Amino acid sequence: MERFIDAAPGVRLWTEDRGDTDASPMLLIMGAQASGLGWPDELVDMLASRHRVIRYDHRDTGRSTWAFDQRPYPLSQLAEDAVTVLDGLGVERAHIVGMSLGGMLAQLLIADHPDRLLSATLIGTSALSTVPYIQPDGTRIPPEELPGIAPHLLEMWSRPVVDLGLDAELERRVEHWRILGGDQLPFDAEYARALERRVIEHTGHYATSTAHARADASDLDRTEQLAGTTVPTLVTSAPAEPVSPPPHPDHLAQAIQGARIIEIPGMGHALPPEVHTPLVAAILDHTTRH
């Protein structure tokens, strides 16, 4: 079931429910500039075998309102939008699953709205914490000295997006997914192309928003709150991750009190079919525990 929820005057958020409405709710939070359809239908349906699964479009993505230039907002507002989605759908508490920027927003929810969460799962993200990463030998590494984004991905992000038509935009997005997926699993260009065609059809155009890159990213530090949380948290580790490569997941698990970590073999910063089964199994095992 699809519906729109008012997040602010003149701002509507597109949402979709799948699964039994009486099942335990699960909110999926996608990454920067990404529509809720970035969560592949097959993966959503696998999660919906056990949960009422909710996915939604952030502001300035998909069918939600695109109005950053008229009404700019900080990145933290996107976390408050997630709470608005829960409110609008009558959900008191939910399991949340956040990927990339969505994993950062999930950390803000862990810190600022723990009463609304049953559990949290964090995928492909970095800690909103200043605590050092402690290596197995006891060496302490400040977060700013952990490995950064892969240079070839940064180079692609540095290129201006030029409108050369739909076909060219599809090819650009497919190449982006190729890089994000890493080098340990086979890349299916047709799968990525079909996913992006669905996103474009859903959105109604193929323009690329830059709102989340321009939003104020200050005041995201939640070191103290994450270190003291009681929200059950699962951190996934992806060995081929080019955005938040190891040991970022280990640092994240250290920064969040009580967090568990599990590796998804071959995974990068993408959700190809090869990772659906192990990823869903890990998420459902986590939500079943809590």
C-alpha cells in the first residue's frame, strides 16, 4: 500500500507498506540521493515474510517533495522525517534498517529516539562517534585516520552530472553501481539497469538531486549517546565496501554499546541478488532476538 505523509508545510513523503500489517514493523532507510526503491523489491519481499516492511522516499528523492533550494534543511532533518513516517503510519516502535547515509540516520534515531526503536541494523556506514578504533593489538586509531572512500569512486563523484539523455544517465548509474558493488561478486549490469529504470519510472524523471550533499552536516556527533544506548544493534561488515571499508564496521560496533557485527561475504556498497539471502538471514535473526 502506498501513501503520502506530510512532513512539513509543503513537504510530502512517499511511503509504501508490504507484508502483514499486524506483523512487527520494520522501517528501511536508504542512503543519500536514493529513493526508497533503492531497496530491491525481492529483498523487501523476503523481509516482509516476517515483518510489516515500510520503505519511503527521502525529501528530494523519488516521489517525495523536491524543494531543497526553497526550503534547505540539515541532514539531521532526514532522521526526524523517519520518525514522521512512523507517526504517519501509526507505528509506535519499529525495527530500523539503514544503509549508507541511512545508517547514519539510524544512528541519530538510536541516539535521539531510542523509545521508537525495537532494534537497529546498520549497513555500509561509519560511526557518528569520536571514540578511537581499538585494533586487536590494542593500538588506538582516531576515526579520521581510518581508511577513506576508494579513490576511483571519489573521482567519479567529482565529475559533474551532465544531462545527455535517458540512456546516457542509465549507463552512468550502472557504472556507479559497478564501482559501489566492489570486486568480489560478479556484476550484473542488466540487474542494475532494471533497478534504475524502476527508480526513474517511480520518480517520473531522471534528474539527479544534490540536496543531501549540500545539506548542513554539522551537529551529527552522537558519541556519548551511542556509547550508552540500550537499542539492540547489528552492524554488517562488507569486505568489498568502497565507501566505509573495514575496519569501519568494527569501529562502529565498538562505538555502539552492545552492538554485534556480522560479515556478509563478498558484499560491497550495494544490494545485488547474491547478498539478499545472507543479509536477510542476518537481519531476521537479529529482529527475532529482539
